[in-house]
Amino acid sequence: MLKLLEVLKIPESELKNYKVHFAIGITDKMEPYKKFLIGEFKEWQEQQTQKNFSRPYVLSLIYYRKDTWLFGGIYRVIGKPTPFERPEEQWKGWKYCTELVDCQTDLIGRVFVSYKKEYRQSYPKLEMDPESGMSPREMCVSSILEKKASINDFGGFDQVNIDYETLQVIVRDNISSWRSALSNVKGIYLIADKRTGKQYVGSAYGCKKVYFLRGER
């Protein structure tokens, strides 16, 4: 199989300059993937609980499903991190400044990597040789999409389980596939507050249908 480093053209001599970020959410494993779809992965990645990016470059891989990761780009670390907090979430950590490196950027969101990570560390050195399993430098490409993964394509009503941020992007950008599907269907919907656990069940009937509820909160 084709190795990821061959595709990215990273030579063996440069491995010491890279850390890999296996981006995965804590409470929701798909959180970084959702952030990627709405164009906020870079900002999400820059907020870290520890000083995790101790090398010049970060190779970002985004959790997609078990043992499968989406290539999210290579980022250059600029300067040192600064203390950062989100008081509303009682969260404290470090804020990095990064920039996307012009390295195979056409493959971002298109290349899927097959890699069984048999260790807990989410920020390994690229050349690391783990006690068990495969080294990150041996990661292989499992598939390449024709076009970048995005929320532009409506995936079917059985897959409509989205967060508020994603919904905002769908409405803001007036994405045609979602507009067409949701403006032609009636139904019952559920809104859940992830922080409080409260739920609201509503219904959309008549001429307005589901899509035209977009202005309600």
C-alpha cells in the first residue's frame, strides 16, 4: 500500500521536525471532524490542554472511524503558546498560533489513512517506534476522495444528526442540497441542549416544512 509520507513527500531526514496530531474529541470522538466540515478545525486544534506541539510542524489526522483518519493538513507552529481559557466551560489550557503549510493542500479532506493506533498518546513523534503496533511513519493511504469532504452534500434523512454550529453554516451558506431536501419534507424534529440535557420535540407541517424553521431557536 502507498505510505502517507510518500504522498506528502516528507523525507526520512525531516521526521524529527514533525509531531502527529491524532485529533479526536473527548466526549464526542467526531468533534474535530465536525469542526473540519464547517471550516473551524485549525482554530479547534490551536487550543490545547498541554504544550503538545513542541516541534516546528504538526501533521494533522482527524478521527473518522475506528482505525481510519482523514488528512487535515500540515501546520507550522509559530512562536510559543500562550495561556488561554474558556471561563464558560471552566477550561484552561494553551493557545497556539499556526499556519497551514503549502504541502499537498489539494489532498486535505480527501485522503483517508488506515492506522491502528495501539497506544494512548495523541501527539506522537513522527519517527516514534511504539512498543506494540506500527510506527506513525508507516501509515498507509486507504482511499482518496474525488472531492474534499464537506457538508455540501445532503446525506439522507437517516443521517440528519447535526450540531447547532453545523446548522448555522448550512443556513448561512444556503447549501442547496440541504435546502432542497428540507424544504420538501414535513416531520418531527428533536433539539437537544448538550450542556443541560434538556430536549425539545417539535413538528413541521403545512407550507413551511422543515427548512423554513431555520430562523427559530
